Amino acid sequence: MVMALKAEHDLHKRRFGRNLGLGIVLAGFVALVFGLTVVKVSNGDSMEAFDHTARPGLTEGTGQ
């Protein structure tokens, strides 16, 4: 039978539980931001913004 060199204290078990919970929350946040980014990029044909170039489609009265 193999025994651990040091017995695990109750504090370590609670800390691991909190760390695991925080890790799950952070992973969820990363997944949310990634999902929003994928949706934004997949609809990229309608994305137009100021990029220091003159485009007739963005000015009033000169577009199609």
C-alpha cells in the first residue's frame, strides 16, 4: 500500500474547490468571448468602420 508523504489538509481541499470553480468561470468567459468573436467575424460582410480611407459607401449621397 502506498501512502502520501504528507496528509492533505482541509484548507487545501477547500482552496482546490474554489480554484476549480474560478477556472470554470474563466473558461466560460473565454468561450463566450470566442463565440461572440466568431459570430462577429462570420457576419463580416456588413462590417464597415473608419480606417483612414475614403469609401463612397460610407458618405451620404454619394453611395449607390
